[in-house]
Amino acid sequence: LTYSPRTVSGRENWVLIGSRPNGMIAEWKNGDFKVVREDLPRWASSAVVLEGQLILVGNEKGRLYIEIHTL
């Protein structure tokens, strides 16, 4: 893990898990985690779901990155 898992804003049962080479989002459902996405960039440290989009924010080597994915 590259940092502690974080809840995804807008989806309280989703957790962002940062890892190298790729991070992932897992959903807590029926007492178990299921992977929702496993192709996230390693710099992604925060996420929000807004109007059908997954917005990732993070930094790497002092640079701020933002990436938007349609759900």
C-alpha cells in the first residue's frame, strides 16, 4: 500500500486502496469486499463520485494530478 485506505466521497461503501503499480477501489457489500476498479494510477490518494464520474486526486513528486473517469 502507498497510503492508508480511504472512503470514496459520494459512495460510503467504496474504499480507495493505493498501491503500486496500480491502485483499486473496492466495495463493501454483503460482508465482503468486491473490486470495483483495479486500474487506478499509483498517485491517486483521494476520490469522489459526482454525477456519474469518478474523480481522482493525488500527487507524485510534488506535482498535483486530477483524473476523471465515467462510471
